[in-house]
Amino acid sequence: MYLMLLAAYGEIVTMMMIIAALFYVLLPWYVQTAIWIVNLFIPDPVPFFDEFVMFLPIAYKVKNIIVISEFLRKYGIALAVLMGTGVVALIVYMIAK
């Protein structure tokens, strides 16, 4: 009976860890960074492994921010003109209807 309870407890803890990991990945990069910094000072049995794993989503999001900003810097004016043309066309369509 005790082993069954222990196994059920292990499954519950595993599910909670998976949910926490999914929640962490969905957080904004600045919240992830704050949690990562706090985690740097929490002692754990495997040093630096969890810090490395927690840093990967932060690095990925920062890389995406850089890529998007470079895209907007390069094509921002053309994108604004296309969006403005679309808005004007939508307004003309709504007025003509």
C-alpha cells in the first residue's frame, strides 16, 4: 500500500513539474530572467544544470526579439505603407457599402 501511495505521489509531483515547466516557458522573457536570477542562489543537487535549462527559453526569446527588430528596421516603412493602404482600402470599402 505504501509503495502505491509513493508511486502516486511521484506521478503527482512529475505532473506538477511538467505544468510548472510549461508555465515557465510561456512567461515573458523579463519574468523568466527574474526567476532565473533567483534560481541562481537556490542550492540544488546538480549545480548549473537547471540554470542552463532555464536560460534556454530566455535566449530563444531574446534572439527572436532581435530578429524581429532587425526585420522591422529593414522593412518597417514598407510594412507601414502596406498596412496603411489596407486600412484606407477597408475604410473606402465600408463607406461605399
